[in-house]
Amino acid sequence: MKALVWHGKEDIRCDTVTDPEIQDPRDAIIKVTSCAICGSDLHLFHNFIPGMLPGDIMGHETMGEVVEVGSGVDGKLKKGDRIVVPFTIICGECDQCKRGNFSVCETTNRKRHLADKVFGHTTAGLFGYTHLTGGYPGGQAEYLRVPFADATHIKVPPGIPDEQLLFLSDIFPTGWQAAAQCDIEPTDTVAIWGCGPVGQMAIRSAILLGANQVIAIDCLPERLSMAEAGGATTINFETESVVERLQELTDGRGPEKCIDCVGMEAHVMPSLPDTLLDRAKQMVMAESDRPHVLREMIYVCRPGGIISVAGVYSGLSDMLPMGAFMNKGLTMRTGQTHVNRWTDDLLRRIEEGEIDPSFVITHTVPLAQGPEMYQVFRDKRDSCVKVVLKP
Amino acid sequence: MFHFSNIVRTKGDPKIVEGGPSLKQPADQLARALGWFSIGLGVVELFAPRRVTHTLGMEGHETLVRTFGVREIVAGIMSLSVDKNAGLWARVGGDGLDAAALLSGLTADNPKKGNIALALLMVGGIAVLDYRAAQDTKPQRPPRDARRKLYPNRSGFPKGIESARTAARQIAAHAKTNEVKQGDERRVP
């Protein structure tokens, strides 16, 4: 089959690889009908997250049709079923899964000894996302083996196009959790840093969860226009001061809730010296993340407020203003999203026409064009916001 | 490289049968080679400056050579990073500094001026490669003033934003009413 394979920094190729096989009775194989490039795939493209090996198949936003099931799937899936594959592989049986904390499933990371060493405790296995999270082959391919398939799936009905359902795999529940864990109240202002695909979903989620005002921060006109279309007031951080504008828009109080949809690769600008220093340190491997957004959120958030981190961080962040964080009594909530905790509700909202996540797609191309789309997406060429690949 | 990682791959996981075309261009390979060359030269300059100054007949300039060594290492690391273009331009600038320093040692009384001339020739050759690589690895990002598509009609709410806001307000009001009711019930002795 064809698959997008990581060969090193900035080197992804469309290779011919062997087809996946059932390895465990709880496995299923799907024929991929749609998959997408995620913003966090760019961290792997840049080799900023350790643990990739040449030959690893990329991709963790995937859906398709079941073509083979293992004997242990217990009738929960059958050939022909249409499923969206959550990026977090879950067993459904461990203590964390039972608590709904699916992204920290204790069972599915088959290389948990690495995660135990790096993070202190293992997290769930993830598709196409480094050997720290199991080294599972990803879904930017014609076929995908789904381990623990009896639990790791979202069954979706026929009649709704892939484009509306695909993002249940990651970015929609990621944006949703980012907003949900803010405990939004009707009087709240929610400020969202980053108007990439997850940021766009977080904006819509904050609206659906009843925020009084949503403010979106980015520098790209196409993303800001999409954010505005979704109901946000926008701030272009290249032309205006984020701190001053947020103060203005909240009568000097600061936003009650702040959401980071940027993560470890914050924009580097000479007018923001901390970003230059972070970049220099990142280059010589003295720091793994560029946490400018975290610093800004802590500074500007209203005392007693909540900071929600959906953007991916990989390791060590320097110079976080813990004094302000502590003295302002802020709460920080983080995590890879617990996909299956949210998807019943989100699927219902899609079915009822409350939201249509396909609004974010700007490019749809065949799988073979995937490698060059990584570059287009990374460079924000052709006003690219979200790429869907068709195997 | 993938042949090695195929060996360590979990049994049953897909293995590469035939590689597809690489995204890497010759300029990327050149940048990588120049990056490693820069680091190698920098290490020599940093740790063996006397050997360098002796070869060039420029004894007494060891501190300058060490400084240049640090510069080479930094530019080399940048050339190997995703910001390789900045690293390569830093190298082009560094080539200028190298040439200026060498020219200052090209005096009639320097018995090793032949070595300096040779070094100048090498710096010139490397500078051409650095410049070429810097030109060919220019970031493909569109300029700030480029025309961009805007997406003012992509709300994502098929029933409209106001409908989404109203539904959210109704749910919140309903939740509030329930909370008050539950609170009242709790107060009942």
C-alpha cells in the first residue's frame, strides 16, 4: 500500500509499504477513506519531538471502512462498518479509561518503558506519533491497523460526508476539551491564542458553550477572517499589542479564560525578544519548547482565571512566570484530548446541524501529494488552513 | 536508514518496500554538508587556535580565532536546523569576516603568506557555496503583502452564529434554574 513515511527532518515521502496485518485478536484493519495533516504533525516534520524513526508512518486523523476484524473484537465492529479512528488508542478497561481519562490510558502504549522514563508515567498509545507513545503506524496510508479496535473507534452513520466527521478523530474534540475544561460561564471572555485548525474548533466550541465574548489571536489574515466568521473578535499580534488589546476588550480586567492553541512552536518575532531567545535555545537543544503563549496568558489572564492548554508541548519550557501564576491564583488545565469522552455529544451536534466542522478544510488532495502539502501547510502558502488527504 | 529501522520495527507493522521521492533538494544536502563543515572548523578553531595561527603566521591572534570558532559552531548548528537559511546567511557574513582577518595578515614580512593566500582562496570557494545554498534555500513563505484568500463565510454553524449563541444561552439559563431549584430543595429542613 501507499503511505506517508517519515525519513528525517523535513523529509516525508509517499512510499510503498507492506500492508498492515492483524497482530492481536482485538485488532481491526480499516481501508482509509480520508485522513488529514494535523498541526502537531508539523512538530514531527521539524523533528522537534523526539522518538521518531525513519520508516515511521505519519498520521493520526483518520477514518475509513472496516475490512478485517480480529477474533477478540467481540462483535463490536464488523466488516463494512464506517468508523472514525480516535488518535488516542484506548483499552476501555483500565482505571483511567473507566474514569474517562482516555488519553492517559495505562494499557495501550506498547513502549511504555520509554514514556515512564520521560514523562514519569505512561500515557496512551497514539497513532503515528513517535515511539514515546508506542510507535504505532499512522493513518496517512491506504490501510490502517487499529489496535484495541473494540474500544478505539467512533462508529459513524452513513449519509454524512467524511469531511464533516473526520475531525472527530482529533481537532474537534481537542478544541472542545480546551473550551470545556475552562468551565465557561455566560459572562466570561475567552481568549484563544492561535487560529489554526484546533484554534478554529476551540472558537466554535467556546461559542457553543456559551461564552459572552471570544477573542482570537493570530497574525495570518485568512485565519483571522475564519475566526471572525466563527464569531470571534480578532487581534493581529503583528500589528497590535495583545496585552493592550485584551485589556481594552475586557475593561482592564483581562480574559477570565485563556486557551493556548499554539504550543511549542510559537511565532518568532524581533519585537518579542523572548521568542528569539527561545528559538536560539531550541536550536542548540537547550530548551525544547517556545512557550511565549504560556507566558503571555499567565500575564494577561484575570486573577482567579483558568488557562487551558491544547497546544502541544514536548519537554522543557524556560522562564515561565510562576510568580504571577501563583499570586494570581490561576488554574492550568492541560492534556491531549480524551477523544471518546466527547464524541457522542459532538457527533449528535453534527447530526443535528448545530455545527459543521468541514468549514476548516481549505485543501483536499490525493495521498501521493501529501509530502508537498506538509510544506504548503508549514509555510502557510495558498492560504492553507487544513489539508485533507484522499488515499 | 529505513533498512535499519525496518529491522527494529515491531513484527507485523508495515515495512518499506519501495521508497518514494524525497522532499530534500540538492540545496538542502549542500546546506547540511556546510553545516557539519562549519561545526568541524569551529571545533578546530576553538580548541586548537595556536595551530591555526601558526599555520598562517599570525601568532598572537588566538582569541580572535577562538571567537571565530564559536561563530562557526553557532552558524553550523543553525544551518542544520529548520532555520537553515538564516544559518547559511550567517555563514556568508562569517566568510567576509574570515577574509578580512586573513587579509590583515597578508603582509610582506609574514613568512607564511603563501598559506594565507591559499586560505583566502578556500574562503572564496566556500563563500560561493554558502551564497548559492543560502539563495536556494530561501523560505517559501509568501511575503506579508501577498494577496491571500480570506474565509469570511466559513462560520461552521449551518444555522448561523446567533442560533448557536441563543441555544447556548438557553442551556445555561436552564442549568442555572436547575441549580437554584436544587439549592432551594437543599435548604428545606
